[in-house]
Amino acid sequence: MSVDLVHLCQMNVGGCRMSTTLLGTKTVDQIAFVVRDIEEACENFAVLLGIPKPEWFLTGSHERSNVYYRGEPSNTQSKLVFIDTPSVQIELMEINEEPSTMKDYLEERGEGIHHIAFVTDTISNRMKYLEENNYKLLQSGEFTSDNKGRYAYLDTENACKTVIELLERETPQPKNVKDLIAEPLFGSRTITQIALVVENIDSVAGHYSRILDVDLPPKIKEGPKEITRVVYNGEDTRADATFMFFQTPTIEIELIQPGDEPSTWKEHLTKYGEGVHHISFEVDDLESKLVELNAKGYNTVQEGNFWNGNGRYAYLDTKEDFKVMIELLERYTNH
């Protein structure tokens, strides 16, 4: 048993017991971003969601947070913001220079989505079974805000193309979705999807199937060019790819394996490697929203129809402000 897993067991009165499932839940609770400037990120995400600017807080020192990274104690501290949305919670993190998985991510990949999180019952009850299934403990610690609990990051970047976090809350944390003070920038504040670009969709899907304890979804191809009518960087393209969609109670997890034709997915895989490509919001009138957003400087990178013609999508160049590409979806209800 690793040093940090022993530490997790000691933090729980119940000790380490075998679990019959991996996560104990299928619900994505949180999407977390590593940023370099928390103040700027707070301002941008307030505009994105149409809410008042949130305030950050600083996590405690090691004496309070008990952070262990790769089995060793760490003095890492973070400026944190939590923003509840109707679907998932957004976490913004600005970290210090001490060892942590977030610091590694920032140095290797830059700003962006570091992890997705699931709330579980008792982390130590899950970890022994997870480690036996080769999902190792990467980092752990305790909450230092008013809400008591603890967290554990799993070393899943190779398997799932993002880090998975387990959250254990000693008391339930009700959602606190702020009232709107302005129209959300993209017409909605409900994140409906997170998508990852992968090299081998079968391998990655196998891990999500195991972790979520769900059947493998069907694989879907890009559809005929005369239906999809994809335009990427102003040029027509077949944008061939294979897709799989995992449904969770809060958001959809999409896996995308790009083909040989030009596409934003292939460009991402070539430039940045595997990992999170976009998050999605649904809108009622995609074309008018694109005119509005293009005028504000958010250029359309790729747009087209769904593989079956039952909707339309557009990817926007939003990484500078929001550290991830944003997709808008319009579903056609008359199909």
C-alpha cells in the first residue's frame, strides 16, 4: 500500500475496506481549470456565465491541508474559486510553485482543464480497489474551507486522457447557482458536454466503461459529407472521425478519434496530444449566436451538421479567455 493511501486510510474513521465498484457513482460533479491569473479568470468566467464576479480563497498550509503528492508531503497551496452551474461545478485553480499534479499540468500543457471530479462515499474504501485495477493514487489532501472533507486525484491521464478526482464531503454541499445579472455570453450557462480527443477510442472507452460501471456505447462515424457539410478554417472538409458518447446524470462525456482529413480534432491531437478538446453549451438559434460572437472576436474554427442531420454545431476560438475551446450545439426537434 502506498504512503499516501495509508494517509488516506488514517484520515477516515472507517478505515480501508474493499469496494464492489470503482467510483461508487456515475455523476460528474466538477470540471476544474488550472489558470495562471485567478483574478482574470474570475472576471472572464463571470461574463461567460452572466453572474457576479466570484471571490477566491487560499487553501491552507500542509499542516491543515495534509497534501501528499506521489507519496511525499507537499506545501502546495492554491487560490481557488468554485462556481455552481445548473449542471456541474466549475473550479478555477491558481497554484504555487510547490510540487503538485496541477503544477505539472501547467508546465507540460499550459492552462486548461486539469480534471473532472466525482463525489463518493469514503475515498479510502474506493482506493484499494482502484489501485488493484491500476488506477493509482496521484495526490491527496483535505479541504481547508468551511466544508470539511478530502480529495484524491487518480493517476488516470494515460488511461482516461484527463485526471479523475474523488471528492469526499463530510456534510452535503447544496448547489448555490448564482442569479443572473446579465445574459450568459454564449446564450446558456449549462454545460452539457465535455469532449476528449484520443488516439485509440476503444482503449479509452474501455477505461470509462470500467470506471463508470456502464456498458460501452456504440461507435459513430462522421456521416456522409453531403449531410455534415463541415467547414474547418474556412475550407470544406470531410472531417472524418469516430465518436463515442457516455451519458452521465449531469453531462455527456464525448470521445473523439480523428481520421486523416483536416479538422479541429486532428489539429488538437497533432499540436497538443490527447486530452480535453472542448466543453459544450446548447443554444436555440446557432446562426444568430455565431454572428453575435464572431463580432465580439470569437471566431468560428469549425462548423457543420450532426452525423445524422439532427442538429448543428460550431467550435469557437475561446482558449485565450476560457482556457478551452467552446462548442455551441443546436438540436433540431422536428427530426
